[in-house]
Amino acid sequence: MPQLDPSTRDQLKAVSVATLTTCLFKRGLRNQFIQDVHPLNPAAGPMVGEAFTLRYIPAREDLNPITVFQDRSHPQRKAVEECPPGAVFVVDSRKDPRAASAGAILVSRLMVRGCAGIVTDGGFRDAPEIARLAIPAYHNRPAPPTNLTRHQALDINVPIGCGDVAVFPGDMVVGDAEGVVVVPAHLAAAVAAEAVEMTAFEDFVAEEVLKGRSILGLYPATEDRTRTDFARWRKERGR
Amino acid sequence: MPQLDPSTRDQLKAVSVATLTTCLFKRGLRNQFIQDVHPLNPAAGPMVGEAFTLRYIPAREDLNPITVFQDRSHPQRKAVEECPPGAVFVVDSRKDPRAASAGAILVSRLMVRGCAGIVTDGGFRDAPEIARLAIPAYHNRPAPPTNLTRHQALDINVPIGCGDVAVFPGDMVVGDAEGVVVVPAHLAAAVAAEAVEMTAFEDFVAEEVLKGRSILGLYPATEDRTRTDFARWRKERGR
Amino acid sequence: MPQLDPSTRDQLKAVSVATLTTCLFKRGLRNQFIQDVHPLNPAAGPMVGEAFTLRYIPAREDLNPITVFQDRSHPQRKAVEECPPGAVFVVDSRKDPRAASAGAILVSRLMVRGCAGIVTDGGFRDAPEIARLAIPAYHNRPAPPTNLTRHQALDINVPIGCGDVAVFPGDMVVGDAEGVVVVPAHLAAAVAAEAVEMTAFEDFVAEEVLKGRSILGLYPATEDRTRTDFARWRKERGR
Amino acid sequence: MPQLDPSTRDQLKAVSVATLTTCLFKRGLRNQFIQDVHPLNPAAGPMVGEAFTLRYIPAREDLNPITVFQDRSHPQRKAVEECPPGAVFVVDSRKDPRAASAGAILVSRLMVRGCAGIVTDGGFRDAPEIARLAIPAYHNRPAPPTNLTRHQALDINVPIGCGDVAVFPGDMVVGDAEGVVVVPAHLAAAVAAEAVEMTAFEDFVAEEVLKGRSILGLYPATEDRTRTDFARWRKERGR
Amino acid sequence: MPQLDPSTRDQLKAVSVATLTTCLFKRGLRNQFIQDVHPLNPAAGPMVGEAFTLRYIPAREDLNPITVFQDRSHPQRKAVEECPPGAVFVVDSRKDPRAASAGAILVSRLMVRGCAGIVTDGGFRDAPEIARLAIPAYHNRPAPPTNLTRHQALDINVPIGCGDVAVFPGDMVVGDAEGVVVVPAHLAAAVAAEAVEMTAFEDFVAEEVLKGRSILGLYPATEDRTRTDFARWRKERGR
Amino acid sequence: MPQLDPSTRDQLKAVSVATLTTCLFKRGLRNQFIQDVHPLNPAAGPMVGEAFTLRYIPAREDLNPITVFQDRSHPQRKAVEECPPGAVFVVDSRKDPRAASAGAILVSRLMVRGCAGIVTDGGFRDAPEIARLAIPAYHNRPAPPTNLTRHQALDINVPIGCGDVAVFPGDMVVGDAEGVVVVPAHLAAAVAAEAVEMTAFEDFVAEEVLKGRSILGLYPATEDRTRTDFARWRKERGR
């Protein structure tokens, strides 16, 4: 997996998921936001890292007794130990939150190992404990039943779907308090840079609007005055 | 749009959405509660105002490039500038929260312009910022992707559907921490007055129940004693 | 209804719903977690009690005018007065949260009467008030419209479905911040005892993982060292 | 159960479900059409009979092994033997078609016993065989898995919900090629009579429209000419 | 409304909806297929015509008594009389098939008036009668209850959403046995011409495949031999 | 892939999917029926074959232009050429029928190559043409839009989910007019043999029921007389 440039990582941490979706939309990508997941612990801060994936299929009863975890090479446990530090663990749970994708112990292990976050389009068990950990975690809703009741872990680090988004290993996965966006690896640097610019402009606009200025001509900047004002604003703030 | 009587507005601010739905039910209206939306900022207080509407249709790709906002008469932007102070901006997003109905900048503009609130049966982007604004806002879930990915703003202030409720311009839109109810304009005064009475009685009942009294005979007031006690309670409290 | 052994009740209060679902899974029961409900007031603490049920069917308009509550034997009101202290009131609302299963007054009455909690697979009205009561309450989402708009209370204390789970009167109903699990009455004591053991082990594992230990060999305890360490850990903590 | 008047039964067989829903709407009943079920065998003709009901709850694994059918008093089997000739067997399957509500053998037994039809808001197994039987049957979709995988038969002939409609034992259940409507018992005679009248008028209108006449003034009959023409049409046809 | 060129109409009748969606995809339009509707009468042949639209909003009870149809200018009835011959009547029913969008009498009137078809993303009542009419009709499922129970007709011939597709008056609406696609007016001629070419090639491919030829190199035509063979095939058939 | 024993194949062709689900239920497997798919061409006869799978993930726009099919190794096309004769092609489309899983040309190619059938939990384009082919095909609903609009073919012959069922390459896939069941490879012979026995008994029961016999004691065979009668019936018919 190619390493994410540290400056790109810093840029992605400083912009919003909403802004990134707009940058991707401008490049023709409309479906990069993982639908219907939210952070358990918004206080854990923004999440940025390369995707490392786990794929579940439906559980067949005879293949998923409680004893499967005796096997050290069980894909769920193996994946948790192999996810690189700095990466985001992304789970394809087929949008089914009726059983757990993972629980507090595995999420703790990812945190201790230095992983950047975890995302599932299903749910986590031990959600209250996970909400207290210092690692960003995103899911649909709490899912106390063990994954064995519905999910069988199968593949590690293959391309998957998560919340209706294609996720390829190494894509940039960025999360904030609203949710998670997947930035294709080859676009990460360009999108990050553009998003930083957009964020400056939107911060300027937000200030102006709160001062009482109309959005017409301001947002987008169709009037000269807007561009002049924004240039001065940037200069004053050193952005 | 007829102006809402200030005293009616005050009455509506002092009663709950739940109580209003009961008043409407008594008049044969069963579907006035906007289903499956919730407030981003319950602390912003109750929301009361006349409906001012925006209608979206599905976005067709060629009609919705990022450049459409260059047009000052784009319906979304125009509507935000035209929504009267005191009115509630209600958006028909066809119950689709996969792309934004609006974001923090537009909601800020509505707030600064003195609008009473905003409701969509889709979702907002910049939800964390909106949650910090002093204007009530209701949606289904955060929706970072730009509206252009799925929604095209089309009509301003026409009758719409929102969360399975018919909303006509000028209807009273009332929100509290539970959600939003639409009170037909011609019923607003009568319903508000009745709701104030019901609220007094329910406050009395709540106190009695917490003291240990059975609900039988009390709620509803089928026993004489209840009516006597309530009369005394009102007198004591000046309600 | 057989009384729940007080020590079993204490044990169930000290373990998580997630752990209980695993104990049930080991006994072949995969569907005991009530899907898609959450607590209004996680601060109210854990909920444990025997199930006492109410069954709703769809409301037919002519049978559900506002006047039905004049009847002291209306099943909703009657059930609230009959639910035994210590029991959990479980409502089959056919997973429909578009109208209320109950409101703050009835939930207050249950609280005052000493009931252990209330669960519906629909929604409550007056949700903000209920969230302030000292009784655990679980629902899908706020539902201000009166139950008469969609639900007719019919049967008291019969077997029901709630959130896709079979609930028999007298089953143990256990809730925590994640949700609610139904433990068949005859399994309550055995499951509670096993869950206490599992909880001790998982607490030990959680500590070890946070210290940096790998989950392989630890969780589950496939290495001798794990079992030795756990034995020492228990001894040190007196668990 | 009160017997259905034979002439009412004949009238109900001669009108459409659509017409009956309009008659019920005029009486304030908006939700009597069982949503999302269709006939397996439209050729079996119209279905009219009193409701006889079966209620399922979710299946708990330990209570639903294959051996339960050894018990002659198992509610599903008992109900099939007890359903009166002329009655319609209506099953509350909680709108879950993932397992069977019944199969061809039980439906055959109902047919041989003279029952008037069967309706479930779930699905039947052996759907192709049922489609060849001379008894009207309505479901959502084929459901080969045995009911034991998801449904436990519990109550016989209690009020239920079916496809979001309240069904009371003894209500008139009427089906045609479009679906099934539930007519409250006390309204059956009046609704049947009115529907016969409406059907005559709609047959007249249909003929006129196919001849090229505008619907304005014709449907509804707001012009005198329409009423005159209809009177002549009825006379000519003896209706 | 600009008239559709007769030769374009003929071309559109001779190609499939599937082929048209591919032509639109090549132009960047991914969402022009009306999701989840099907023809009641596939035997009625292909449907081609300009869109003429009707917009429903949710019905409010007091505005939708049975008497509203006494008004000759009721939008539903007016629209049926105003839809131009050759046009397709497209109804925005908010994807809600629980009440009728129209019934056999209105569909008959459209047929007699020379309209080219009717599409709703809800359902029709009198579906069996409509299935026997010689006008293509598309819906989600039979919906016997009168529209008044859930839908209020509001706008005539405005842009709408139908089955998640944007429909503008004058767009080409094309239906076959699979469903309905909306071709933006300005693309109709170009798309029709391209679809005719694609159809010829796919007919050639289908023949070759049935003769046993591999799809590799054939579909798409990446081998010279394929192009040569196709040229000969066209010549032989005069296509 | 191990070859399916020809006699097992013959047995599976002679029993129903419903019967097979019961045999699997007796072995603890409750979720082997592929939910919500149906045959396009019930006349094509029963389908039996080993699973050969294709996995789709969501389509990312830049990776799925129309030109991808120029690549002879595109997984969709490659899979169609590699699926062994006698096998069933099973597609994981993530239960999304909004774009095609395959069309008539590819299905024709599978037929010509001797494959036993095709199943998707999405939809096919060219459904009317597929319905006329002599190969069993199962889907959710017609899906004219090209797969490129929503699905990217990724993996060939890996374990997948299809309609909420785990499908492993080599599992027996059996379809009839009701739908499709997945029989784990190691159970195929035993389940087939048991199903043949059950089918004989159910054929006997069906005959008896149509003659007027009660199901009590007959189905299941809890009376001696049933067993005696069945023995004679088998002897008479040589089954």
C-alpha cells in the first residue's frame, strides 16, 4: 500500500467531509459518501487514513459456531492484527446492523496498534465502550449480537462496497462529525489541496453571512467585490 | 401570505407538538406530523412560523453542474433570500437524505434574515455547524454531498409534500424537541387556544401522577374529583 | 408470573446486553435482541424485569375516536395499572413509529408504580419528558401523534412480537445503553450466571488489550498463559 | 360468528374491491385495503367470506423444532380444521414473507372443507400448486421455507393486523384480481348495496367513455344529461 | 410543446428501453430509467410520446372529500382532458402505491383521446380492466383505494419526479415490456438514431451467440472479424 | 470443483425447493433460500447445478466507462466464458436491481455453453428476451440500465452473498417456480435422498387431503393408519 503523504494527511484533517464531496463531484464522482453511518464518538476528532478492508458474507450456521474464534487465522481477528498503523479499517457488512461487525475489544486493539479509525455499514457491539475510546468509529446503530449470528468474515483487504460506496484498499478514508467519504488514492493530493482552498473561501463566506451580507454575488463569488474582499480576508488571516 | 396573529404564535410556542397533533386529530386530521425528521439543535427552542416552501425534483446530470449556482436566480439561493422573516423554510426533498437540502451558509443566511426555522425531509450538510446556530433546524440525517448530486431546486412557495405531510404556503409550522407538525392556516388560532387548555390539564395530570395517583378517572377526567382538583389547581397557579 | 430470583436480577444488572446475546447464541437462540430500538435515557441505568405485554393492532377509524379513553377498561390504560412492580412493560407496535405507543403520563405512572421499564418497537410521544424520568424507556423514534391515529390497544399480557423478537409474559427483559434483549424465563438463571463469568473474562481481556497485548491467543483464551494470567487477575480483584 | 346474509354475499361477489374501498372511504374508513398482497390464482374468481384469523409471532428456535407438528393441537393445524365453511382464513404474518404462512396441503384442506379463501401478509410455500387450486389465495410472494424458521402460530380467531389493516373475526373479507378489502361486519349489507349501485353507474360511464364522451360532467354525474342517460341505460339493461 | 419528429418516434418504437439507457449513459445520464414500475399490458406494444405531467402531494383529509370531483376543474380530471394526443401522461405519486393514481375510466378516456400511454410511480385501481385496454400503462402495483385517501392532484404539466427520475414536460417517454425511460427532449433524435444502430449490432451479436460464438472479441467488437461479419450481415438484411 | 453425482442431480430435479428448505431446516440451516428473486421463465424447468459466482461492488464512475468492455479480461465477460457447463452462474448484486446484472446476450452465451442457469439478487436487462430462452434465470425485477451505472464486476468464483444467503463455489443451487435454494455441497446427496422420500409422502398426503381426509394424524403421520396407507400407496405406485 502506498504511503499517504503526511502533508496531504494534514490537509485532509483540516477540511470537512462535505467540502471533499464537492471536490469529488467536480471530478465526476457522485457516490463517495458512505451512506447512513455516523460517528460513535465525534469528540475523537477527524479520521484520515488509507483503507484496509474486511469483507463479510452472510453467516451459514454450521460454519459459524462460537468455536471458530479458536482459530488464530480467523479473518476477523487476523485482519485486526494486520491492519497497518495509520490505516482505517473498513468493513463491508452488507448494510446489515442486526449483528455486530466488531466490538470494543477489537476496536481497542486497532487503537492500540495505531490504526486511524474503523468504519462499518453495519453496527458495533459494546457501542458505549467504543464511544469512550480515542479512535474514531463509524457505524449505523448498536448491534450487540455476535457477528456469528449473521456475518462470516471472509476476505482481508480486497475491494468492497461499504454504504453503497466502492472502497479499494489504499483509498483515502476521511471522517468527521457528519460521516465518512472515500477519496480514490490517485486523487487524494489534488482533492486535499483544492479542499483547503474551498475551506478558506467558505470560512470567509460564513463570516460575511453572519455579518448580514446576502449570499447573492457572494456564494459563489460572482461579484468582483467578493473576490476583492476575500483576497483581503486571506491576507489578514494569513490563509 | 396572511400574517400569523402574535398571540397565536405565543400560544403555539408554549405547547407541544404532541398536544397539537391531538387537537388536529380531533378535527379529523391524522397526518400532520412530519415523519422521521428531528431537530439538530433542540436547544434552539421551539419553532413557530408560516410555511415558505422549496420543491426539489431529482437532479439530471446535465442540468446540475457546479456552475448552476453562478445564476443569481437559482431557485435554492433565490428562495433563501425571499423567505419572509418569521417564516419557516420547508423543503420537499422527496424523503431522500443522500444529498444535502442545504448547508450551514444558507441556514445562517435564513437565521440572519430573521426566519423562524428550516425543515427538510432530506438532510443538511454541515450539520455540526448548523447545530450550533440559533435557528431551529430539522432533518433526517447529515447529508454532506452537495444537493446537485441528487436534487434540483425547482419551485418556490408552492404546495409540497414533506415527510408525508401536505404543506401549503402559509400553514403554521411548529417544531419542538420531538419534531414538526403542520397546522393548516385556518385552524391555527383555534388549535392554539385548545392546545393551551390541554397543556394546562396535562401539566396538572403529570403532577398528580408523580404524586402517585392512578390514571383511571384522572386521565381523561372521567371522575368529578378530577375536575374539581383541576379547577383548584388552575386557580392556585393562575392558569 | 413466577418471581425473578433477586440474585439473578442483580447478576443481569451487572452484565451487558451484548454478553447476554452471546450466551443465548451458544444455546441456539439467535434472535433475542429487539432490533432498532434505543434508550431515551441511558442515564436511567440498566433495566431488568419480567415481561408484561400489550398488543396493538392497526387502528380502525370508527373504533378509535378520542372518546375511547373515557372507558376505564381501555386496554392501554388498564395494562398500565396492572403491570406488576418490577416488571418491564413491552409493547407490540408492529414496528410502526408513526404514532405513539404511550406518552409521558403513562410512563410516569409505570415508574411510580414501581415497574422496571418500558419498551416499544414503535415510538413514544413526549419523548423529551420521558428522557428525564428515572425509568428506562426504549423506542425507535419520537412519535407525537396519539396512538389512536394508527394503533388500537387490544390484548394484555399475551405473547407478542417486539422488534422481530418473540416475547412471552414472564421472559426476562434486560436493557442497557445499547438496547434490549429477551431472555426466555427458563434460561434466565443459567444465562445470568454464565454472563457474569464472561464479563469477568472480557474485563480482563479489555485491560490486557489496552496494555498492548495481541488478541491472538488472548481472545478467546487459546493460550495457557492467558488462562494463568486470568486466574491471577481474578484472584487479585476478588472476582 | 353471525352468518353473512346470502344476498349480501352475492352482491359482494358482483362488485370490485376498488368500488368497496370507495364506499368505505365515504364512511371515514381509509385503511381497509390489505396492502401489498395479490392473488396467486386470479382465475379462482372473487372471494367473499367472514374473517377467521390466525396470529403468528416471531419463531423462537427452541419452541419451533420440526416435531411441533406432532401435536394435534398445534394452532396452525387446528385453525385449518376449525375455519368454518364459507369463511376466509386470514393470517397475520407481520408482513414477513421470508418463511411460509402455509403450504399447498393446508390450503387444499381449507378448500375441501368449503372455506372461501385464504389471505396472508406473508407468503405461501408450494405457490405453483396453490395457484392451481380452486380456492382464492392471496399473499405477498412465494415463501418456500417452512413457517418454523420465522413464524410461530399462536392465536386462533382473535383480532389481528394483516397488511396494515385491522381484521376482526367476522368482518367481511372480499377479494378480486387486485387484492383484498376488509369490510367491518356491521357495514357489510349497506356497503354491498351501495357498491352495486356504484358499479352500475361506473359500467355506464365506462361504456360512454369508450364511445368518446368526456369525463367532465359525466364522472361524477354533475350534468343533468348524465343522470338522464344513466336512467335510460339502467332501464334498457334492467339494472 | 414541440412536436416529436415522426421518424424519431418510429425509431424509438423499434428499439428497447435497455438500449436507450445505454445511449443515455454514454452521454453522462445514469438515472433516466423509472425505477420499479412495470407494464400492466405488455401486449399493448411499445409506448412513445412527449411527457405531459400531473403532480400529486399528500392528501389532507379536509381538502379531499369525495365531493371534490364535482369540480370540473379538479386537476386530475382536467389533466386527463388536456393531455395532448400522442403524449404520455406521467404521474408523480411520490412512489406511494397505497392509493390509486388513476383508474380504468380515466385511462380509457386518455386512450380514446389518442394519448400514447400512462405512467405512475404509484398504482392504478381497476388494474385488470386497464390491462385489457389498448393503451400502454405502467405502475408499481394495483392500488384500489381512491386517490383521495392519500394523494391530492395539484399541478398540471410541471417538471416532476417519477420513480426517482426527473421528468420535464416534452421529454420523450419510451416504454417497453421492461419499463420506462425518459429521454431529454433535446437528445431524442440523436439517441434514437444511435439506438437503431446499436440494435442492429446487438441483433447480429445475438444471432452469432446462439450459433455458438464466444462473446470475446464479438461483444464489443474488438476483433476485425466481428466488424467484417457485421458489415456482411447488415448488407444481407438490408439494415 | 467436485462434480455433482448424476443421480443426485436427478433427485434434486424431482423435488421442490420448499421440500429442500425443510430438509435443510432439520439440519439447522434456516437461511438457504435466496430471498426475493423469481424465475423469468418458469417453463424452462427446474434448475440444478454447482454454484459458479460473480461478485459486484458499487461502480465508481471513473472506473466504469462504456469502454471497459473492450478489455477481454473484464470479469463479467470472463466469468461468462469460464462458467463450467452444468454449473449455475450466481451473481452478488448487493440486492440492487436498479442496474443490470447481465443481459440477454450473456445469458444466451451461458445457455449455449451448457450452463444450468443464472441467478442474481439484482435484475436482468432484456428480461423479455431472457424469458424466451431455454435456460432458467432468476432475478428480482427487470433492470434495463447497463451494469456500469451501478455495479462493477470484481471477483470470479469466490464465496458471496446472494439474497441474504451465503453461496460458496460448488454448492448445489436448485431452482423451481418458487425460487432458488442453496444446498451446501457436503449435504447435497443426503438432502436429495431425504427430499425424494418427503416428496413421496407429501404427494400421498396431497391426494388424501383432496379426497377429504383431515390433516390431523395424517400430516405429520402421527397415526398408524397413515403409515399403513402410505406404505400401500407407495407399493401401488412403485415409489
